[in-house]
Amino acid sequence: MKEEIIIAGFGGQGVLSMGKILAYSAVMQQKEVSWMPSYGPEMRGGTANVTVVLSDDRISSPILHSFDTAIILNQQSLDKFESKVKPGGVLLYDSNGITHHPERNDINIYRIDATEEASRMKSTKTMNMIVLGAFLKVKPVVEMENVLKGLKKSLPERHHHLIPMNEKAIERGFEIVREVSLMNA
Amino acid sequence: MKEEIIIAGFGGQGVLSMGKILAYSAVMQQKEVSWMPSYGPEMRGGTANVTVVLSDDRISSPILHSFDTAIILNQQSLDKFESKVKPGGVLLYDSNGITHHPERNDINIYRIDATEEASRMKSTKTMNMIVLGAFLKVKPVVEMENVLKGLKKSLPERHHHLIPMNEKAIERGFEIVREVSLMNA
Amino acid sequence: MEENSMAEVFNDIKKPENLVYSKSKVLTDNVMHYCPGCSHGVVHRILAEVIEELGVQDKTIGVAPVGCSVLMYNYIDIDWQEAAHGRAPAVGTAINRLWPEKIVFTYQGDGDLAAIGTAETIHACNRGENMIMLFINNGIYGMTGGQMAPTTLKGMKSSTCPFGREPAQDGNPLKITELLAQLPGTSLVTRQAVHTPAAVRKTKKALLKAFENQKQKKGTSVIEVVSTCNSGWKMTPVESNKWMAENMFPFYPLGDFKDE
Amino acid sequence: MEENSMAEVFNDIKKPENLVYSKSKVLTDNVMHYCPGCSHGVVHRILAEVIEELGVQDKTIGVAPVGCSVLMYNYIDIDWQEAAHGRAPAVGTAINRLWPEKIVFTYQGDGDLAAIGTAETIHACNRGENMIMLFINNGIYGMTGGQMAPTTLKGMKSSTCPFGREPAQDGNPLKITELLAQLPGTSLVTRQAVHTPAAVRKTKKALLKAFENQKQKKGTSVIEVVSTCNSGWKMTPVESNKWMAENMFPFYPLGDFKDE
Amino acid sequence: MAKMIGLIEVDIETCKGCSLCVEACPTSVIELAEEVNGKGYNYAYMENPDACIGCANCSMVCPDSCITVYRKKVEMV
Amino acid sequence: MAKMIGLIEVDIETCKGCSLCVEACPTSVIELAEEVNGKGYNYAYMENPDACIGCANCSMVCPDSCITVYRKKVEMV
Amino acid sequence: MSELRLMKGNEAIAEAAIRCGADGYFGYPITPQSEVMETLMTLRPWETTGMVVLQAESEVASINMLYGGAGSGKRVMTSSSSPGISLMQEGLSYMAGAELPCLVANVVRGGPGLGTIQPSQSDYFQSVKGGGHGDYKLIVLAPASVQEMADFVELGFDLAFKYRNPAMILSDGMIGQMMEKVELSPQKERWTNEEIEKMHPWATTGKRPDRERNIITSVELDSEAHETFNNKLQAKYREIEENEVRYELTDVEDADYLIVAYGSSARISAAAIEILREKGIKAGLLRPITLYPFPSKKIKELSGGLKGVLSVEMSSGQMVEDVRLAVEGKVKVEHFGRYGGVVHSPEEVANALEQKLNGGK
Amino acid sequence: MSELRLMKGNEAIAEAAIRCGADGYFGYPITPQSEVMETLMTLRPWETTGMVVLQAESEVASINMLYGGAGSGKRVMTSSSSPGISLMQEGLSYMAGAELPCLVANVVRGGPGLGTIQPSQSDYFQSVKGGGHGDYKLIVLAPASVQEMADFVELGFDLAFKYRNPAMILSDGMIGQMMEKVELSPQKERWTNEEIEKMHPWATTGKRPDRERNIITSVELDSEAHETFNNKLQAKYREIEENEVRYELTDVEDADYLIVAYGSSARISAAAIEILREKGIKAGLLRPITLYPFPSKKIKELSGGLKGVLSVEMSSGQMVEDVRLAVEGKVKVEHFGRYGGVVHSPEEVANALEQKLNGGK
Ligand SMILES: Cc1ncc(C[n+]2csc(CCOP(=O)(O)OP(=O)(O)O)c2C)c(N)n1
Ligand SMILES: Cc1ncc(C[n+]2csc(CCOP(=O)(O)OP(=O)(O)O)c2C)c(N)n1
Ligand code: SF4
Ligand code: SF4
Ligand code: SF4
Ligand code: SF4
Ligand code: SF4
Ligand code: SF4
Ligand SMILES: [Mg+2]
Ligand SMILES: [Mg+2]
């Protein structure tokens, strides 16, 4: 098993920590993982993205040019990464602020209104967890118990009280994700 | 023709400039020359020496370990360089402050009381020119007219009025040098 | 006023003769890469305005630092050199000496000017190189992600003093501008800010003065601008300005140190 | 007194109990390589005396510079590190931080401390590293053969300003000690000389004070010694001392700048 | 009586929504829009246009030079 | 009446003949020798030994630590 | 007890430094390695193990702080990235010349100049040939994973102290920034001052009456004496070359083609080998772990049976010279690498081998 | 009119700089090259040709002053010796990265560290492989006489401007300190500001309305773009390697043995060849004049008919690697050199060749 994922959005949307929790969850499941952020001069408000690879075998390069799954949180990232999903792969996106929706018909496209849902849940900080839940619904690459372990490992001790809230968000993502596949349309 | 010379004494005795005048004189005589000073952190009062090579052919290394002629102006230099004169070569030394005189009997030894003579002539600055004169008497490697040309070339314009005095000193050296050869003694 | 007359009034006002402020022609069309609200943008703007107003676009050479403003050559339409981290004063020195008829300015952050470049800064000022040194003191290493700068205040947090600067561990904040004012080579040494319209106008005036000094070959003009780095400080731009006025100004008081 | 009784008197005086001054045991037997009359020797001597008198030979670590005193580790019988040109304050900083119970001093010339090492000097003082910085200001680069130093006076000749220092060409002489006095990390900042017995005694007292400050962890003590380099200045040692008093002291006034 | 009436134009696409102009305006003319621009920023706009006196304070503090200011003296009748 | 009488010993071989001690002596005790030492320096010596008051000024300024100073209080009779 | 964690290479360096009992870190921020100091400042080891952490005013100051710390017998380190490492060249030469042990991590980015902050391997020459002046060598370790970033801290210190020579971890922005699983070794005690005085009798710990004074220096003005010292250095380097060569072999037994690649490039090349083998091209990999000493002997030994060797590096071709020197003309040696901040993909590497060696024949 | 003078290599550099119309010198004193700036300060060219001479506060400042001067189109230079050159590595990498022409003279002394002030050739790697970070090259000229110290100043500037790349004169304390005859070329005019603007349209001379602004920079954060730039640099280096190789051959026609030696070592080796020939050993000399680009092709070409090659350098063996790379294992290549400040004699070189190549067979 090998899953190559890009997660991309604005800085501040929790892109990097979503990737980290996912990676830690996989570690809990005895997988090999790599987590590679885009890094650059600190020019906030720019895009942030992270490549996460989960695999049963040793991972060669954490820097990839095409992906099994793209998790997209803003328009710029959609524009950049839609074309980099492998045929047959998954594109999961948050609809907030998206003006041009994805159009490829050789991939599976899922939509999650996570930003909206998060503000409805009155905890915008959990948006990324809702997205994570959506991803895990679409691709159950790690088991929920390991996700919770991963969450615990990746959050600093003083934030452990937030775990239940995050768990709820993940579950919510599970529920509300929906397919908008244009595949072979 | 090739003449490899070391000139050695205290800093301030005019060792380097004697070498330079000699070298310039040889240039005037269409010879190849090299002039290589010992250099080091400026710790005055230490010894200064310069290796001068005059040759009809291209000169390979200006740094030598044995010499045709050693021109020696103090005890330390005598101690250091007496052994480095090639057999059959020349050692010319100023007697001032010398407590252990040279002892080799396979070389030609000349003595010049230049410091004494210079103070007698009331121009201690010309001591090195007296020594130069002595050397030219022993080894007439350059002609006098070229020495004068060399003098002119190596002195800055503003010191040209000193040339006659230097010329006199050279001539004086010519006169008073004397052999103390222990050769084959 | 009614909706309708409103539009009419607008059209009436929006005429060239009524133009009070528009973007300087010495600024390029490139969108600045800075974080929203970053002081660098304000300083760039007035710098361009001064160059335009004095008509010296064709003879001004800028020296950019390594810091968030490393790419500032994309924004101000003059000739530029991008110097190694901390070395802008050395770079500027040579340009100034080799092209004495030009106007040379350096632009540096606090890490650039007051940490790695301390020697170059002090010696250029001490030699009195005829150039302008613009010093953007935001108390942090903006570009590399918010590490402690030489000017980070006591107790102030950064990614390399995450619990606040402790002088015994991290050293003291450095008031380098005060030192530069004492060097014989400097003619104008001033500390300004750009957090309010009035402050911006004062800083611009100081800049105009500095450019004038250049023409008169008065030596080095140093203009420190106490600035914000809202990303590094982890505040909004508006909060940053407030925090700066409350915390930075007491330690880095604004005003002229030298004007000869 | 007659010849005979003379010798008797001498023998009478020359007894251990009458000993007023003899070479410090902390000095080695190596003959110093300095030119006759060089100030370095005097400063070395009193430094050794202070170390001996305070009984800190076993806990003092010296940091030697690159300059005429590069080989000073041959003369004072303590542990030494020979630092790269200008970097003694950085070297000393680490020793001080890693061995806080030791006494660390740096010893630097004016080229070393105030030209190439400016940044390290300022920042060590600004951090208030608990060490002593000895600064031998002879207004010239002695070791390399008499080039202009940052502290060379206006009009003073050197091999790189053979017609006398001209500030417009060569920059201004730098009073770095005055700058260091303003940094919060320094506790004792003083300028002394060693040209007369009284001056030597004062400098030694300042040194004693500095060593005391170390024990009390008071931060950085800076002792500048305005010195002669008769070789570089091309004068006799005695002339050099006179010239120094007449020309250096007016620009580099002796005295304490800070004693906290 | 004469009165200064002002007008600002914001270059919406370069505006980064930093709010510094909002803060700087003496007459509370400016606010940030609910909508975002192409880069995702809530851009500035004249919420209370008739309060504008054309003082150019807003443009003075704008880091991104997005504000153009006009001002005209009008006789109040 | 008591008087201080002093005595200095110069380490002739390390003396570099810099003359600083000569200059520093308040009672003109010291001079440089006509002869040179092994390194070619005219070394310092007590030319007027009975003028020495053992003040140690000479040793204070000597860069090469060549001078040892003794001093004794003697009752003048 | 060792501990399994997910962390960045840079963070791993910091954690490992504390755990292996390092005494001091001195550094200056630069992307992509700033997390090393940031992590240390967050962990505040001075409150636990007593390790000193200081943000220096520059890289020049940092390396000279290492000189001071190492000279007094302590285990000190710094980290930086390419431009910062260039500023350390004088200091590194001094440390080699004074025979001081220390650890320097270079998280390489694309050059020359300010360049880019993206990963590169273009500082190979600087690291292994000597970016500073004089005849000296650094011991250079090339980690290919976050785990090795951690492990090589202790290994680097050990080698540095064993040979009294500066050691370098030559990594890059990819290894520095990526997170992977890493098993952190349990906390070791720092050496006590008494242990240091005993183990490092050369260190400046204060001259006690029972020993001569210690002098840390790199100057020797007498040429003959300085040549003697240099001979001693050279003898030490021969010893290091004899004893400390480290490398990893993959699929070389039956290989027709050998890829030589280190660090990030080695990971990528391992995947390339799988691609090639699927195509029926028998490729193997030699991953130098020590870049100095370089596994020249092993490469020479292997090259006998090969059809070609490909040096894969994120540079325009630097290590390839050492590969050529090892192979001595026996078989074709080619270079492949993306550079300037671009990281090659396994497919690109596989293609390059096919074209340059297999197809090219 | 040219002029015959007796002078030191260092003085010759200064004289030649003025005469070839250099615009600026920025430097910091260090033995054994301080006479360069001292001579300039005595000659005061700012009063005659208008050349600027400034004593900088350090070598770091010097090289960055060169950056500023070169960036504005002027012919600027510095000189230093080994430790000072190490401090310039970041700046040199920046200049290479910004494609700036300049001239740096390194009058090498023995290292590592503070070392000795006596002559050495142990900065070869630093000069030709890249002591700074990133994939870049300096054009490196190795003078073997005072005459060449003078001549290579103008040549260095010409090559630097032709390729917009830093050039280095790699000399040593022997060539720097010795006096020899030298024919100084007549005074040339400095370029006028107008000429500079015309010849170097890239230079920062003030943005006139008729052109885009000029930007001197080495930063390119986008990896792909930075790789493209690096490819451009590499293409330039290939061009330099194609066009600018310079060397001198002595007695190679019938040679069984080839000595490869540059600078001081080449002079000494020339004498060694005479000694060897007298003994009936047919030795020849290839003296690389450009160390980068290295005369690899010529060495390869010659090596066919040889019994052995000896690389003679005052180092523990650096250039020998380039010789080996050129020879590609075809014939035995050995190294001989004294180092640490010691200069070998012709006899030692001759003996070494006999023992290592002739006797060894
Ligand atoms: C030699 C070197 N060291 C370190 C860096 C990394 N670096 C880039 S910018 C910077 C500091 C930026 O801070 P500052 O100068 O205050 O500018 P700001 O970004 O805050 O405007 C550092 C340390 C570098 N590029 N080069
Ligand atoms: C990096 C470097 N640059 C230059 C030098 C050459 N150098 C040696 S000592 C010195 C200056 C000495 O002057 P100063 O510090 O005033 O000490 P002094 O000799 O006067 O006591 C210089 C420039 C060096 N060794 N290293
Ligand atoms: S990081 Fe700070 S200094 Fe840099 S652009 Fe953002 S706000 Fe400005
Ligand atoms: S050169 Fe000057 S500083 Fe150096 S030893 Fe001689 S007098 Fe002293
Ligand atoms: S100050 Fe400028 S960038 Fe900021 S919100 Fe106002 S218009 Fe937009
Ligand atoms: S011009 Fe003045 S009144 Fe009008 S919006 Fe701007 S700040 Fe407000
Ligand atoms: S002790 Fe005093 S009186 Fe005696 S010689 Fe010395 S200085 Fe003169
Ligand atoms: S001061 Fe010392 S070195 Fe100088 S003359 Fe007197 S005894 Fe000799
Ligand atoms: Mg800053
Ligand atoms: Mg000095």
C-alpha cells in the first residue's frame, strides 16, 4: 500500500497540521510516512502545502510531482494541483471561495463544505479536521483508533483537551463529504 | 654566469636595499635577477636577509639553501649562513660586533670593517654601500657604470643627490676589503 | 445626499486636477510579496515618492538587503543591487566611491544591519560614506520566520526566544542608531515610524532631507524606521501598530539624534 | 660611598626580604619577540602580575588575537586559545558560557578589535559576556608592518596612508571604547596607558578591578590601553611615549567611562 | 462656507485587507468588504463615502499603494 | 633620619636597550651600556647606583621584565 | 529509553544533540535549517542537561564560538545552510589547523549566492575538498533520512573527538524539512568537567600546577615545523581514510550499472533502481555515508564488473569527480542531477541511466 | 610606453592595476601581500587616473565592496592571502551568482588556520573547485613570475568582463615577495562612465528613461527558474573551458615523464627537468597558466606516450586530482610537494620524479 497525498490551501488553514496528524496516524499503524512542506520565506497569506506519503515500504522521495489524492482548500491550490492528480485518483476540495470548480473527468472528485460547517459548529479551527474526516471516508488508509492516537501524539500536551472536539469534527467530515464525480462523464 | 648571494644582518643595516641595488645593477647589465627577502611579522631588531641571484639564464627558484656568496653583517647571520656557503664560495663579513669569526677553510673569507669605516666617514647610512663595494671588488659581477645606473634606478628621485656619497662609499669598500682566507689552511 | 447625486459628485471630484494622492510612478506594477500590513510596503512607497518628487530616478542606485525586503528591486523602478546578508553598507560604499555623482541608498532590516552586518554598518558610517542608510527595525527576523533580532525587546517573544527574550540568556536589545549618531561620519541620524499618517509624513520628510544631504555630500544619513512585522509578532497589523507604540517606542524613542 | 662599601651595601640590600619587584612567576622564561620598548610587553607583565596576585593562574583562560601579540601564549603561563583575526570575543564568549566558573579574558589589538572584529566586539559587550576585554590601541597594524588601523589619528602616517590619514580618503579614527561604554552589557569601561610608572600602576589597578568583576559576574570589563608601536611609528620607544602623550591622549582621553 | 469633499479609489485586487487605512481614516469612511478578492483578501472600500474629506491619511499608511485620493473644495450653499 | 636605598638588577641578556627604564628613573640611576649583549642590544645598567631609591619605577615600565628591584630602609648616621 | 517520534530532520538534530549530551550550540538563523535552533530554544536544555544554546550575531561568530568551546574540551556544534557555511570557511580552517573537534550541520540549499532556499547538494566540493585555505579535511557525513539526521549527531561528535577534527553533517533542505519516523536515543549524561579534563588533556580548562599550560593554536611561523605539523595532519587523514569509510550497498551483487548517490539523491536513486530492474536493467546503488573519507576503494572494487557508473547528485556534477578518481578510467562514469533547488524524481534518474549508460552504448 | 623595472610581485600587481585602467581597489592588510595596497596608497592613483583605493574594515567588507563596484560596471579588484580569501567565500559565491566580473589576487601562504606566512599552494581546491557554496567556477590564473603578476591583472580583468565572472590570480608568497625584472605596460585610460554604460548595459549606472531598470542579484526563489539560470552558468563554464585554456610546454616533445606544475612550483620544476635531462631522464613540463579552465585535454593528449606524470605542488596533493582526472588511469600519476610554507628545491623535485616514477618502475 502506498498513498501519495498533497494538501494545499492558505497559510493558517491548518494544512500542515492536518498533514502531520494524518502522518502520525499512519505511524501508529506501523506505516512508513513522509511529510514534506512547501517552505519559503515567511510571506504569510501565501499558499501553504504539504506532501504526505503513507506506505508499507521505505519511501524514496517525499517530493512528488503527481499524487493519488489532492486535498485542496483554496482556488489557487486547485488551479495548481488539479492537473497533478494521477488519473483515477482523488481530488477532495473545500468549496469555500472556489469560483472555478474542478473539471477533470478522469479522477474522482469529492467536495466538502468544511469551512461552512466549521463556522456552523462555531470552531473555525477544526475546519482542517473536518476535511481530514472527509478524506478518511473516501480513503480509509488509517483506522480511526490510530487517528486518535496520532492526534494525541501530534498535539502538545496542553492542547489534549481539544481532542474530543477534533474527533467530533473528523466524524462530521465523514458524514458530510459528497462525491461530485465527473469521471467518464 | 650565475651568482647566488645571501645578504644577512640586522634589520636597519640596509640589507634589503643593498640587495636591491645589486640586483638593479645586474638588470642594467642585461642579466636575469631575482631578489627574495626573508619576510615575517614585523618584529624589528630581528635579522633581515635577502637572497639575490644574478644569472645569464632564466632563474628557477629565488629561494636557495646554499650560496656562492654570503655577505654577513652580524653574528647571528654568520652563525646561520657560514655553513651554507658552497665549497669554494665567498664569505664576506663586517667585523662589527662579531665575536666568533668564521672558521671554514674550504671557502674564501673576506673581511670588511664597513661599520667602522662608515662612522669614520660620518655617514653610517652608507655602511651597506661600503660592503657592496667590497663585494664588487671580490666578485666583479657587474660593472661600475651599471652599478651607478642601478643606484639611480633603485633610489627614489628625491634621494638622487645622495648618489655621489654612495659612489664614494662603494669605492671605499673596494679599497679596504681584505682577504682572511683560511682556505686549505 | 442621494444615490444619484452621489455618483455625480464622484464623477465631479474624480478629475486629474483634484488628485491628491496616487501611486508613485517610480513604483512598479508588481504586487508586493509582503504580508498584509507590513511596514516595508509603506517605507517602499514613500521612498519611491521621494525619488519621484526629487526627479532622481535616473541617478539613484538602491542596495537591497537579505531579509523580507530582499526582492524590493521588483517594486521600485530604479537600478538595484541585492547585497549579501549584512553587507549592504560595503556594497553601497563602493558604488558611492566609484560613482560619486549618483545617489546611493541602502535598505536593511535589523538582523541585516545590526547583527551580521554590524561591522560594515559602523565602518561605513564612521568613514562617512556619502549615502543614505535606511534601517527597518521590526525587532525580528521577518524573512526567516520570526527569530530573535538584535533589537528584539526584553521579554518579547520570537521563535528563538519563545518564552520572551531574557538578557542573561539571549543578550540585550541593541540601540545601534544611538551608536551611529556618535560617529563623525554621520550627518543626519533619526528614528522614525510609519504607523500613523503623521508619522509617515515625518519619515518622508526625513527621507527628503537625507536625499538633499546626498547632493551636498554631507556624509552618511541614517534613518531608522521602527516598524512592525505582524506575522513575526503574531498580531494583526492594527494590533501591531498599537503594540509598537506602547512597547517599542519607549525603548526606541523617535526623534532626531543628529542633524548637521 | 667607596667602591668597597658599595659592594657590601649591595649585598646587604639584595636579600629576599628587601625584594620590591621581581619578574612574576606567571611569566614564562621565553624572551618576548616584541620590538624593544613595545607596550605589549608591559601589558603582558602586569597581566601576569595580576593573575599571580589574585591566585587565579589555574582558572584563567586567555584568548590571544592575531596581531603582534599572536604568540603571547608563549609568555604568560596559563591556558590559552589563539583566536582568528578579530574573533577573540566570540571565542571568549563560548569559553565563558561553557565554563562559567573560569576567568576568561581576551587580548586584542586595534585592528583586531575595532576593524575586522567590530561585530564580535560590539555583540559580546552588548550581551554582557562575563569576561575581560583588553584592548591594545597602538593606532596601527603592528604585526603586518605598520598599516593604518581604525584608530590611526588624522594626519598620522602609516604604510597605507603614507602621507598621513585623510578622513575623506581613509575614513575617520574610531573611538570604539566610547561606544562600548554605552552598551548595557559592560560594567567597567576604562582607557589607560602604560607610558609612565604611574600609568602602569593605574592600568594594573584597572585590571585587578576587572578580574574582581569577573568573580562577581558583572558582565564585560573593557580596558583600553593606549599604546605605542615604535616600529610602526618609526620613532624610538622614548619618543613614542612622548608622541603618544601629546597626540593620542587628546583624541583618546584616559579615564573611566563606566564603573558600575 | 466651503467644504472639502473627498473620494478614494481602492485597487481591489492589490488590496490585502490589512485594515490600516480603516484605522487611519479620521472620519471612518473605510471598511473591509465581506467578499474577498482574487487572492482571498477582504478588500477595503468606502463604506461611508460622504464622510470622506480627502485627507489622504488612508493612502499615507497603505503598504500596498492601493488607494488613490481625490479632493475638491465645494461651496456649501 | 631614615633613608631608602635601592638596588636594581638587570637581566642583561633579555634587555633590549629600549631606554624606557632610563627615562622612568626619577634619580637618573640607569644608562645604557656602550657594549651590546648577545642579541646586539645596548643593555641597561646602574650608572649611578647610589642614587637608587628602590622606587621600582624602572621595573614598572620595562616591557621585558628584566629588572629586579630591592629596597632597604637604612638609618643615616 | 529510546522513543519513536515523527519529526523534521532539523528538529531531529536538535533533539539528538541534547540527548547525546552536547555541551553547546551556537548558531544564526537561515532557511532551511532554522528549526534546529528554534527547537533547542523551545526545549531549553540549559535547564535540564545544562547544554548552552546561544544565538550568535553571525555565522562568523558562530564558528569562532565553536573554536572557543571545542578548545576548552566541550562538545559544541552549529548548523547553517550554504551561504552561512561559506562564511565559516576561515573558522573551519582554523579549527582543522588547531585540531579541534566540533560538529557543523549544513542543510544545503541551491546556490550560488543567495540562490534559492530549496534543497540542493551543490556544496559537496566545499565540504570534502576544503572550502577554506590550506591542506585540511573535514569528516563529512551524509544522512539520507531523518533518523540519520539524529544518529549522525552523536556519530559526528564521536568521530570529531576521536580524531580531534571538525566533522560535518552534509544534508539538504529536503532532509531538513521533511518529517519522518525517528527513534530518538535515550538521554545521555553530559561529560562532567572532571571527565573533560581527564579525557582531553589538551583542552584549555585552566592550567593546574600539575601540568604544562595548554595552547590551542593554528599558527606556526617556522616553515619546517609547520610542515611537520602538516605531515601529522596528513597522517591523521590517512588513518581516517583507513578506518572510517562508511557506505550502504543495494542490489550491487549482480549489477551491470552502479549508481553512486548520497543523501536525498540516494533515496531517490533507490526508487530508480526498482524502476530499472523492472525494465530488466540490473542497476545497483552505492550510497556513501561518509563523503570524506570517500568509499573510493569499494567503488574501484565494484567497478571491475560493471558496464557503467552514474553519479547522481543535486548539483551540476561534483561528487562525480571522486567517483571518476575511484574508477580510474576503467568504466564509463556519467553524472546526472537536477540542481538549483530542483529535486529529481526516480523516473528521471532511471531515464538518465538508460540514456547515458545503457542506451548510450 | 612600456617600462623596465625591478619590483616585487605584489608591487607589480599594484602598478599593473593602475596602468591597465582599473577603477577601484578595496582590501585589507595581510602578509605576504600587503605591498599591493601599500604601493597603491603611495602612488595615489586617485590623483592621476582617478582609480579609487580604499582600505576596508575586513576581507568580508572588501569582497562585498567588489560586488558593489562590479555591479555598477567598474573594474574593481582586491588582494589578500589565504585566511582572508577564506573570508571572501560567501562574497565570491554571490559574485559568481550575480555574474559579476572582478579580480581577486590570492598570495597564498601555508595553512590551515593562521598557519605560516611562508609561500604555499595549498589553496588550489578552494580556488578551482569552489570554496563557496553552489555550482560555480572562478577563472583562475597562476603567474610564475613577477612579469606575469603584472600581465595577469589586465588579462584577469579582460576575462572577467568577457564572461561576467570573477577571476582570480592564484599566486604565493614567493612570487608576491620576490623582485624580478618586469616590463610594465603603458598607462591606459580608464573607461569613461559613458563607455561603461554602453559596454555594460547590465550595470547599475542609474536607470535612464530609455531602458529597464538593472538589477544585480543572485537570488531566484523559484527552483525551475533557478535551475535555468544555473544551466546558463554551466553553459558559460563550458564556453570558458573551450576557449580559455592556457598553458606552457617545456621539453615535452620527446618526454617519457611529464611534470605538471604551476606558479612557483613550475619555475622550480623547470630547473628539475634540466637536472633530470642531464641524468638522461627525459622529462618535460606542462605549466597550467589557467588552473580553471584546467588543461585537461592537453594532459590527456600527452599522457598517451608517457611513462608517468608527476604533479608538483606546494601542497599535500590537490592539483594532482585534476591531473588524474585528465589522465583517466592511462598512466601512473604521482604527487610531490613540500608544504606548510616550505618551498621545494629543483633537486628534490628531480629526486621525487626518479623515485616515484622512474625508480619505482
Ligand atoms: C549569511 C546569511 N545568513 C543568514 C541568512 C538567512 N537570513 C535571511 S534574512 C535574515 C534576517 C532577516 O531579518 P531582518 O534583517 O531583520 O529583515 P526583515 O526580514 O525583518 O525585514 C536571515 C538571518 C542569509 N540569507 N545569509
Ligand atoms: C583574516 C585575516 N586578515 C588579515 C590578517 C593579517 N593581520 C595579521 S595581524 C593584523 C593586524 C594587526 O594589528 P592590530 O590588531 O592592531 O595588532 P598589533 O599588531 O598592532 O598589536 C592583520 C591585518 C590575518 N591574519 N587574518
Ligand atoms: S514576515 Fe514580517 S517583515 Fe516580512 S513581510 Fe511579513 S510582516 Fe513584513
Ligand atoms: S611592531 Fe609595534 S606592536 Fe609589534 S612588536 Fe614592534 S613595536 Fe610592538
Ligand atoms: S491599507 Fe491598503 S492594503 Fe490595507 S486594507 Fe487599506 S487599501 Fe487594503
Ligand atoms: S481620504 Fe481621508 S477621509 Fe477620505 S477615506 Fe482616506 S483617510 Fe478617510
Ligand atoms: S628603582 Fe627607582 S631609583 Fe632605582 S633605578 Fe629603578 S627607577 Fe631608578
Ligand atoms: S626597560 Fe627593560 S628592556 Fe628597556 S632598557 Fe630598561 S631594562 Fe632594558
Ligand atoms: Mg527585522
Ligand atoms: Mg595595533
